[in-house]
Amino acid sequence: NAGVMQNPRHLVRRRGQEARLRCSPMKGHSHVYWYRQLPEEGLKFMVYLQKENIIDESGMPKERFSAEFPKEGPSILRIQQVVRGDSAAYFCASSPLAPTGELFFGEGSRLTVL
Amino acid sequence: KNQVEQSPQSLIILEGKNCTLQCNYTVSPFSNLRWYKQDTGRGPVSLTIMTFSENTKSNGRYTATLDADTKQSSLHITASQLSDSASYICVVIMNYGGSQGNLIFGKGTKLSVKP
């Protein structure tokens, strides 16, 4: 059973471009969470999704950021018109149960905005 | 305000020594508390999950304690190894249904084990 898969592991974008980060949860997991981590900082919750539904997006900026988890395919975190402050590691986690199920994290996607 | 505070922020110990990391929280209502290990450049990996009724739980050389009355937890590492060098993150889960913004993360303790 493969773990949570995130890609790309590293992404470089220029200011104003779009970044798309993908997350394939573990088999059988229908709950996906996205977190952001700045260097030397803790993980910050962004959004929680179940298949085809956004359950809680209270941690996600209202503009430029969006997330989806379609019926088929991976969850996608999309950042439009990136700025330097978006440079961070973005981690995805999946869980078979909510709200208190065990979380399994991916290895993260590191976004660098030039 | 729901918060998780960890101490120390960083710690350097010699290989073979023991150490204890602290986690204090002001999260309510409480469901469970988790310790994660995050190697540099990697995703967090779960070490232990503690529910309200559990005081101590061990996972190999890692032993976690929980005092739900004082809202404190500790992670004790015995006979440290170089591979223990990592950030250790305390996460407290609030007990309410529906919304999933209910995992409160500490900033972590960065442990360096030196030979």
C-alpha cells in the first residue's frame, strides 16, 4: 500500500505564474488535508476536503488559492499569480476517518517563487 | 485561544543520552494528542497517539506521557541515536465534529544528536 504521494517535490515559479500541487492519498482514504510550512515554522492548516467536497477552508487565503479533490484523480492545490511570500513547503495528509483519524503525511512539495 | 506550546525550541545532546521534550496546550475540547517526528525535508511521521484516558505510551525508545489535568505532555527519548535528529511536533486534536481545522500544531522542538 503506497503512502501519500505528492508531486512535484520541487517547483520553481516566477512571480505571477500559477502553481499546481498534486496529492494522491493512500488507498482507501477519502479525507485529504493541506498544510503549509515556512522554514523554521510549524505546520499551518489550509484546507480539508472529502471526495468532491471542501469541508473546511478556513486556513486558506481567500484570493489566489483554491483546492479540489475530484471523484477521480488526485487532490490539487492551486495557487494563481504566485508571489514570493508563497514560497514554502506544502504538505498533504490523508486519513481514512474523520474527524480524529490518524493522519498520514506526504513528503511535501517545495515551492520556490523567484 | 487554542494553542500548543513546545519547549525547548531546540536541543543538542550527545549520542546515547536521554532527553525529554515538553508540550503544553490550551486546547478545548480535547480529543487526543499526537507526537510526530519530522526529518529535515521530509513529511511528519506519527510516533504515538494518546487519548484522554492514557497516561503513558511507549513506542520503542520513545515514551510519551499525558497529564490531561495540567494539559501537559512529554516525549522522552532513551539512548538517543544519530537518526533521532529531527523536529518533534506535538499536535492536539479538538473534539468536535464537522470542521477539520481542529488539529492544533505546535512549532516543534528541533533535536540534534551529536556523536
